[in-house]
Amino acid sequence: MTNLSAQVQQEVRTHFPGELFETVIPRSVRLSEAPSYGQSIREYDPTSRGALAYEQLAAEVVRRTGVAPDLGTPVPPAETRRRRVGTS
């Protein structure tokens, strides 16, 4: 984390106490690469720091809300979504 990003994070936490999640998603090349391959980070590199951070965030959301996300609905690959948009 850069000094600037640490300062911004602290400012946001100061202005929104109790409203933010504890989990911080790190900057990651792997997170940036996944969409280029039409994959989620869980498919592209499930053991990367970014993937693990998103899993931690999901667990935190479930703990706070008591509602688990519906993981049963598959999302079509990016190239399929693009084709559908172009053909409608």
C-alpha cells in the first residue's frame, strides 16, 4: 500500500466510522488480468492475494448481513456478454 492510499483509507475510515468493511482489497496485477481472459479472479488465480481478499470480504458481508450470496447462478463469459450486447 502506498503512503497516499494509506492516508486516503484512514480519512475514509475517520469520516465513515462503523460503515466500512475491515477487509481491504489489495492492488494486484492478477486482479487486473482476470477480466481480460473473461474469467473471475476465482477462476483465473484462486490463490492470489486479490482472490483471497475477495473471499474474506464475502465472508464479512455474510457475517454482517446474515445473507449468503447466490452462487448458483452462473455468469456467462465476457465474450458471450459482449456478443449478446452487440446483437440486440
